Amino acid sequence: MGTETEPTVRLHWMNRPAAEAAGLTWGIPWREGELQRDEQLKLFHAESGRQLPLQSWPTAFWPDGSVKWSAHAAVAEGDAAGYTVTKGSPSAGSSSVAVEETDTEIRIDTGVMQCVFGKRGRDPLISLSRDGAVQCSGGRLISLKETRSGENGASMVKEEPFSCRILHAVVEQSGPVRAVVKIDGIHLQEKGTREWLPFSMRIYVYAGQHTLRMVHSFHYDGDPRQDFIKGLGFRFSIPMNGPLHNRHVRLAGDCGMFSESPKTLHTRRTKGKYRELFERQTLGEAVTFDDSEEDRYFASLLEDSAVWADFKLVQRSSEHYVIWKRTQEDCCWLKSAEGRRSGGLAYIGGEGGGLAAGLRHLWEKYPAGLSISDTASETAQLTVWFWSPDGEAMDLRHYDTNTHVESSYEGAVELRATPYGIANTSELTLWCMSRTPTQEQLSNMRQELAAPPMLACRPDYYHQARAFGLWSLPDRSTPAKARLESRLDGIIAFYLAEVEQRKWYGFWDYGDFMHSYDPVRHVWNYDLGGCAWQNTELAPNMWLWIMYLRTGRADIFRLAEAMTRHTSEVDVYHFGEYAGLGSRHNVVHWGCGCKEARIAMAGLHRYYYYLTADERVGDLMDEVKDADFTTVNLDPMRAYFPKDEHPTHIRIGPDWAAFSSNWMTRWERFEDTAYRDKIWKGIESVKRANFGLISGPTYGYDPTTSELTPLGDDNWGRHLAICMGAPQVWFELAGMLKDREWERLMAEFGLFYLLPQEEKIRRTGGAISSGRFDHPVLSIAMVAYGAFYAQDETTAKEAWKVLLQNPFARIDLQRDSIAVMETGGRREIEWINTNEAAQWSLNTIISLELIDKWLPETVLEAVK
């Protein structure tokens, strides 16, 4: 299994497979020079030492050409305690993925399941077969567009059906363990020529597996005043074989399964052996009758009983779903069951098998649903509704026709509240079944849908590899450190509980946090301009991901994953006037007139990409590589600097910091040195400034040359330069550039920030005299870096003083929260705000890594 000199990476389960084995993908970081691009890797069962097939590829490189991050695919067994990766030749498995292409189709065989995907036409999925039997005979995206009109007090609503048209299909990976197909297309009016709602989807299959995973993203390109999406989903066709009573419908409720048939054996005469047959039917077993008089009579009862052709589950809110069924289109829907939160899983099949489909986060991203129709015909339809047509149509209009800058902390006088160019991503899983799944199998599907199996490195390995820069491992070796660790855990616990307590759910909201709290109404500021949804303000994504890296906790991973999915899609413009920018915090996610690079920057999302190799997030990171050019059309500093000889004006942070994260990511992923050179151009400009990073922070900027032109040493926005993720980006970037001068400039900034104003004036000869060094707690990452760099005890103690005097250090959020009886006992912290929760946590974590030796022994008194 390798010599002592070879790197050995130990992997543990973050989520185990519920079944015997599952296909999965994960990422591993490497120290510079540790793994060369031509070196192979192999995977071992940690206990038995048995080798398993492994597919590997690099996802990022160090400047010396060695691998910085690698991605891996395997079919792993759930009973294993863990796995080990080391250098060596991967083993060949008993089965592998086989891929064939023609001009019109892509064919993939996993050894168990055969898939055919379309490269043109309207069906991305042409067929799924298992053991030679077709279990799915087609799958296409569908949507409903609602148009509203009114006259003389009468209102009219028109619904138009759309299906999809494939524009491009490509095989991105072809095995041996994993195959990936990407399909891009657009929705096409079924009775007309209009096209809208571009989509992109990836399909993943693994060797020897009968499951298929889809990641579907759609983009909004309509007019929100008249183009309302009534429904959006994926519809699958399933051949039906056998008599109606041997066809089975399954819909996942809160804990169990709604288990019925188009023709149940339940009649008023279902007694004795027929009750036993009914029980077997409900379990999914095939039932047969003989030619006896008794069976002929019971068969006549079945012939007389109703045929239930259609079923649907509708999740209208995070707190309620209903299951309905009907006999035919002209008849009513009969309420069959209801509950709180659906498991998001459906199955339809007959003799010889069928198809199960699951929508991840169905109840969290309501209104969603599942429908099964035409079960009595030769071909049934199973539709996974990302947005259920049984809910209200999507309303993407803004909440007002004016902006409210002074009263409500909105960011710009201009009203730029447009959803044109935003996106949303959903995840589906299909199971190609050769028979009706058992209750245990359905339970396993449900479990893996909610928490997909995943392998991960241990926190100490991530830390040793310096994955994502500077951060500390939990350390409770002293009372002072233990108290800070308790506070860090307490903040996470508070937000985990708050997501549920405040119901931060919904198709366009799930994953985001809110900004600040209103203790009078005992609610977050959901309706107060820039105090509502957070939209990545002050880098909460980075806080959650760093907390995951240092703890390895699955619940934190899922919290960070949901935020990444949301903020990288909904809060960002993927095309159009603001492409590459995102919207500042607001009541509506796309509502603020401030469209800035920091919201969309790759630095927020690369954690998820490198840990999971998620290709969709990879696409999104590459989308923003040239976001600096968009600022020419929308100057981020237009309110403070009029048009002049500079194409645009940007701050060293958050603007240039965001650009540098985009460029660093492009450089390390594709070894594209043009983007490395853009970073160098900016750094050289800063080096020429009178006081390095301390100058500015706003510069004139030309994206064609990447030059920053000084506009003075003491202009607007200094605290924003270092609280939107800049330290996290720059510290990691320093490890790649190895430029001592850049490191010195960062350290000087940190050493300068907390100085008394008189000392700032003295050191700069009066050039920096405005006192624009606001919000000291936001600066501490840079201050700690400066103190560590210079081994400056005085500055380090000042940094700790700022952190320890902050309410997040002094107050136990669980012990000191207040139960508000008029809200049903909901607990609250009156002063809570996500800005400081994220920044205090990030800065404390970095300080524990860099300046822990100067942590005062009196911290226990300070935080009481």
C-alpha cells in the first residue's frame, strides 16, 4: 500500500450509503510538489486492504505544475470504516462504464443499466433499460408559462405549455468508473415559436450501478411583469406491463410511503385470502388469480371497482403536503393523505419493473411536487416538479417601484431590480428498477436522496495541506481556547436552529440567511431593504466552509452546500447587462441596485467545487473570470467618482479582491497564465502606491491593461476592503505567488489598521487623516496576519482585545437567548446580525492559528 515516503490520505464517511454500495465523487488537496500530474493514485479499503477501482483527475495545479487538488470517483461500500488513497496504479473493476456516440445519440452502459441520451430533438433522455428491459422510454423538461390580462374588472389567466429543445450535448467523462454527460438547451413553445428559459444539465452514472443523478439548472430570461412561470419540471415516460392490480405507485410521505395501485384489491369483499393478497399487493408483490369460481367472482369485483389513473403529491410550503388521486381528467381529485414534509421520492412500475425518481430538497424548495399519471395506459408519466403548477405562479417582480436608500439601507438610487439572468439548480436521482422496490429499498433511496453518500478527508489533513489558506483546527487545550471554541460552535448551532425556527425555505430562498434582526416585531428584517436576505454580505459562505473544514461535521457541510447552491445561482447574473456580478443584500435576492463582483466571486464557491468536483459550480466560477469588464458599464463607485479618464473605478477590496479570486481560480484550474498576469499587474500597481495596501482603497481601473491608477491615499470605503473575503483569498494567493513584498504589504496593512489616529497621521505625514478605519472587528484577520508576520505582541493583544470585547465572544447564544411567548416560544437574540457572526467567527479562527500564543489568560473574565 505504499512506502513511508509516499503520501497517504485517509478518508472517512461523512454520509454512508444506505444501500450496500454507491457511486460517489470527492476531492483531495495536495501540498505543492507532493503529487505530479502524471502520477496515478489507488484506493484501498481501510480495514481489509482490498483495492477498489478509482478514477482520478486533477482539478487545480500549483505554479510548479504539481497537483493542488484532485477529484476521485469510486463505487464505495457502506460497510467500510473508511478508505485510503495512495500513489500507485488503480485496479480494474469487474464492470466499467462503456460510452458510445453517434451523430444523434450518446449511449452509456454501466454493466447493469443502459442509458441513451439525445444530442438533438426534444428528449434529453431517450431510454433507460435494465437487464434488456426498457424501464423508461423517454424524459424531457417541461414548463408552463402563465400570462395575465384584465379588462373592466375581469381578470384572465392563460397557460401555455413548453417543452425543451436540445442545443448541445457532450460527453465530459467516459469512465472507467464514472461517466458524465452535459446537455444544454432551451424551452420551446409547443404551439408556437417562442423560446425561453435556457437550461443546462449534467447526468452522472457509475460502473455497476442502476442509479442516475441529474443536476439541472435553468436561467430566467423573461420579463417578470408578464412572464410568469406556472410550472417547471422533468417528465419521464414509463412502459406499463401486466394487469392494473400488478402496477404499483409509491410516494414518499413524512416517514413512510404512500403505497397504492391503479386497481387496488380493496373491495367490500376483500376478506380471508384476498386480504392476504391485498397485503402482498401493497408490499409490491405480483398477485395472480386462478380459474376457480371464487377467484372469478373476486375478479369481477375488481372489474367493477374504480381505476385510479392519476396521483400527485403537492408540497405547497415547508410545513404541509397533500397527496391526491383521481380516476380520469373530467373527475375530481380525491384527497388521499397529507402530512408535513415529503421525502421527495416517487415510483411507478408494473410487472418487470419501473422507475423511481427523487427530488432532493423537495420540501425545502417548495412549492414542488411529484405526479404520476396515465397508470392504466401502456405508458405512464412520472413528473418531478421543481416548481409545482398546483402552487401560485412564480412572481419575480420587485417588491416596490422605488428604492429606499436612506430609510431602508438599500444600496443605490437606481432601480435595477431585475431577475433577467439569474438561475436556480435542482438535483434529481433516478433508480432503474427491475421490480417494485421493497419498503427497505425505498427507505434507502429516501435516505440517500436527503444525504447523498460522501467521502471526505479528515480536518487535520485539510489543515496540513493548507487547503484554502490560513485557518485553525479546534483546540481546547486551555480554558481560554475552550471558551472561544464553545462560542464558535454556539454561533453555528444558533443558525442551524434559526433556519428551521424561521423557516428560511422556498425555491428562491433556501440556503440563504437573513441579515439583521428586529426585536420589536421579533422577526428578522424581512421587509427592510438592505437588511433582509444576506446575499453573501461579509462572506458567510467562507465562514461556514471553514467551520466544516476544521470540524468535519456533516450538518455544517450541508448548511454550506445549500448556501453555495443558492448564492452562486440566485444572487448572481449569468448573462445580460450584469453578467459576472451579483446583487447586494435586499428584500428580494435580485432587488438591490448595487450589482457587484464580490457577490459572484469564485472565492465564495471554490470550497464546494474542490471538495466535491461539482461541475456546475465549476462552470459558474469560470463565468466570472472577466467580471472586471462588466464594471466598465456599471461602475461600482459611480456614486462617489464621476466619469473621468478611467474606464471604471474600483476598490482594492471588495472589487479587486473579488477579481483576484476569479483570476486565481482560473489560473490554478486551467494554468491560464494570462489571469495570473492580471493579478501581478494589480499587485505591481499597489506596490507603487504611496503606502501600499493602506493607500486608496479606491483606484481608477482599466480591465484591458489590468492597471490600477491611484486616486489618493485616503478615499472612501477602507473597511469594505477586507471584510468581504479578501484576507481569505489573499492569504491563499500568497502561498502561490511566494512574493515577499506582497506579504509585507498585507502585514503592513494589518499593523496599521488599529493604530491610534494620531499615529496614523504621524506615519503618513498627514496623508491619511480621515479616520476611515471603521468597524475594527472586521479587520482582525489582516491585523492578526500583520502581528504574526512582525511577531508584534502589542498588535496581537490589540486584536484579541477587539475580538474578546465583541458580543459574540461574551455571550452564550444558547444560554442567553430569550423565549418570546407571543411568538409561540421562539427564541431570539435581540442584537443578532449575520455580518458580525460571520466575520467574528472567521477572524477568531484565523487569530487562533496565527496569534494564539498572545491570547490573554484573562479571557475568561473578558467573555463572561
